[in-house]
Amino acid sequence: MKIHTWEITISTKEDFDPDAASAVVSYLKKKCRHGFVALELSGKWHLHAAVCFKHSIEKKHFEETIWEKVIKYHPSSIKRVALKSTVQHDHDWYDCYLRKADDTNILWDSYGKDDYTKFFPTQEEQEELVLAKETKTMAAKDTKDPRFTRYLQAWTEYTTDESYESAIKWFKYAMYVEQSMQVIFDKRRLCQLAYALHEMRTKTIEPCAEEKRYGNQMIGFYST
């Protein structure tokens, strides 16, 4: 998924080469509107960065470029470069760790907090990221959908009513009364989630009207 803001940590087999760090910083300066990069000197030298790209980007794209720049200076670390990138949702890592870390050499600081905040993932993007992560974990472990399993348990404890309308009411109760989950602003998405939860609870496997309509459209498309 393409995101603007990322947290990056790079470590190598030996101390991180300052020239490699300069190459990485040079790349990030060209591609990012804001950033903070520091070489941490405690223990084995390694690089930390919190950056806001000018254009939203998938991690694999910038990781490939950074990897090539690092390996140029660390050929013996080809299979030992640890490059970890995670989506940056807030300023916590910057405030609580990067700015307060001891024994660091700050290589670039144009963080621009107020403007930086504008590029954090939206509520919908964060939900999609959580869903993608849970789906990946579910596929790896071949388990039930963890998110819907939690929803189903909470809804079942809330009421014995298994209707679609009841699912909608439970979602609103969880969001607005209990405040135990993030608010879903997209009403269409809320309705889709509630209907899916209703089908899960009632173990409905027959196609609904919308699914039949879509299926007929696909049949017509492929038969032409």
C-alpha cells in the first residue's frame, strides 16, 4: 500500500559505514519533503530515519533503492542487512526515541512537525493496513479472521438478536458508547461490515441480492 510517512531502521554485519549513511540521506533528501535521519553510535552503529515522502510510495520500492546503496559499501553484508520499514502513524517514535536517543549523530533534520502531520495515513488507510496485516497473519497461520472473530464475540455478548440491524446497532454502541473501537466514518463500509458480521453469525452461505446481481453481470460480461 502506498503511504507517505515511514519509519526506517537499517543495520549491517559491521558498524554502519558513514559513506553508506550519506548515500541513504542523499536519496531521502531528494525523495522526501520532511525527514529526520540519525546514525546511532551505541553498540553496533545503525541508522534510524523518520521520513515523509513527497509522493505516497510502497515500502518495497524505496527499500530496493536503499538496499542497493547500502550494499555498495557493505558487500560482505549482502545477506545480513536488516532493513525494517514500518508505517508512521504519529510522532511518538520521533518524540520519545529519535530525539532523545543518546550517542547519535544527526545527519538530516527537516522534520517540520505541523506539515508532517498532514501526511499521516487517514483513518480509512489505517483500517486497510490493519486488515491487510491481519489477513497476512491469518493466511500464514491458516486461522479464522481475527478481527471478525473479536467482533462476533463482542456482538454475541451484547445481544441475542442476530439481525443485520442489530449488527449496525452494535457497531455504533462500540464506537460511540463504549468507544472500544475506532469510528468508521464511511457509512457504506460500516454497512458492509455489519452485513458480513450478520452473515458470519447466522452462517449464511447463500448469495445475497447484491452478490447475485454482480454474479449475473460477470456472467453476461464473460459470455459476450
